[in-house]
Amino acid sequence: MPVAIPGLPRTATSIIDLIGNTPLIRLSTFEAGLRNVELYAKAEWKNPGGSVKDRPALRMIQDGEKSGALTRDTIILDATSGNTGIAYALIGAARGYRVKLCVPSNVTPERKQILKAFGAEIVFTDPMQGSDGAILRAREMNAAEPNLYFYVDQYNNAGNWRSHYDTTAPEIIEQTGGRLTHFVAGLGTSGTFIGAGRRFREFRSSIRLISVQPDSPLHGLEGLKHMETAIVPGIYDASLADEDLGVATEEAFELTRQLARSGLFVGISSGANLAAALNVARRSPDSVIVVIFPDGGEKYLSERFWNEEDSGPGTPKPRSGEGPGTPKPRSGEGG
Ligand SMILES: Cc1ncc(COP(=O)(O)O)c(C=O)c1O
């Protein structure tokens, strides 16, 4: 007779079955001084590929299989700064597809190693052109040999936002018992914000949707896009957000360090999203705020900002000039 252990997950047939159903974690440490605010992080680093991008990657690959565009003879191709690439590489390895990725050469060494470990082929692109350079290269490659590739095109593929409409948002509604009042997510491809946001709008129109962007084109917020100066994703709809908040790299670094000190070792865009969530929380008493934490901290271990002294909670240090963690051109796509 097997022993029933409450909460123990069932045996998975494939690693792919473990994508989604991520926990919601209360950020009690950051609620101090707020007026009756419940603040929760959606722990997307708990996905098997380590990020929120497992969801759209799986959905777009499944759509390709269903439509017949993805076959055993085609190669999965896309432009990615890392996380979507890791997701494609993982799913491709598990399902037996070749994967080719256009990646700005300045992505962190950890990401390059992970992609290689899964057996993906990498085409490095000009770091100064960021994610836009990678997008242009992928388009060229697909145009030159369209029959060779299943060009996923995460920036213009509706499967990207639909994955969040169908999974991320319903999970959050369930996990908060439908009490959610604010949703905060950063914009990379914008899939997370647009997909989950649309679902929340339909669920209850008063839920406030807050998008997050770097506050300048030259930033250190890996995964996020400065829309004003970048190739705008086809799936992005600027009219969905009730508010769009710009976050400074320094503030995101500071909060990412503070999160680690509270036991949550997450990536820089999580710190950026938290900065925006706290901004909202300070002026929103009696609220239930959910903020997306897109990935974990491991892929950013080589970033020098970890080694800086941190100040007290919620007091980012202004800094000038060259120094550890100074913002540099990023692959900054979100994907
Ligand atoms: C670390 C990180 N943060 C945020 C995002 C933004 O997500 P989305 O592309 O759904 O806008 C991404 C996307 O890859 C990411 O990798």
C-alpha cells in the first residue's frame, strides 16, 4: 500500500510535464510599512528551464507541431537573449529537435554554457545591437532557407502571449482565491504581461495592470526591453497597461540583492519588477499585488553587482561613473 504524502508531485513522464504550476510566494519582508498590502511573487524560476519562458516556448513548439510547420526535418530557429533559448533547447532536447539560436554575444557565460549543454547551436550576433541584432539575423537566416527552419519568431507569435493567458493568469487567480487587485510584470517580448493581463481584464476589469520597462535605453536589466528605442514586438499592445513604470538599473540591482538576503535568489528583472510593485504598493492600501519573478539568480553569478555593499531596505544608492555593475548594452529582449 503506497503511503500518501500530501503535496508530493506525481512521477512525470517527461520533464516537459513539469512546466507551469509554479508557486506563489508571499514577500512578507517587503510588506513592512505598507498599509494592508499582500505582496506575492510568482516563482517562475521553478520551471524546469529555470524561467517564465518555458511556458511560451512549449506552447509555440506545440502549435508548430499541430500546424505541421515543425517536423523532424526542420530546425527550430529564433532570436533570444537566453531564457527562451534555454527553453527551446531543453524542449528540443527532450522532444528530439535540432535548435539554432541567434544570441547577442554579450549574454552571460552561464547562459551560453547552458545552451551548449542542451546541444543547441548558437549564432552569435553583435552585442552593440542587442536583441535587435539577433532578431535581424534570425530573419535573414529564415529568409535565405525558409524550408530548413521552423522560425518561431517569439516577438510576433500569438502562442507566446496565449501561453500566459491559458496558464500563468488562471494559476494566479486560483492561488489568490480570485482576490488579486494588481498585476506587475516586465516587458521583454511582452508575452507575459499581455497574455496574463488580457485574462485578468476578462476575469475582473478593475484589476490594475502595471507594466515595467528599463528607464533608459542603456540599461542592465537583462530580459527587459526599452520599447521606445527598440524593435517593438508585434504582440505588444501599449493600450493594455493602466500604468507603465520605468525602473532604474541601480534600483533593480539593489532589490535583487535584498531579495537574495531574504532567501530568494532571483534574476535582475525580478528586482526590477519588485521595484515597480513597491512603487504601486506604497500608494495602494488594502491591495493584493502579484509580481512576476521571471528567473533565478544563477545565470547572473558573473555580474559584479552582487559584490557591492547593500544599503538598508528600500534605499537604493545613487552611484556614478564606472564601477561594479555599471549598466552596459544588454541583449535586453526578454527571451
Ligand atoms: C529574465 C527575464 N525577465 C523578463 C522577461 C520578460 O518576459 P516577456 O518576454 O514575457 O515579456 C524575460 C523574457 O525572456 C526574461 O528572460
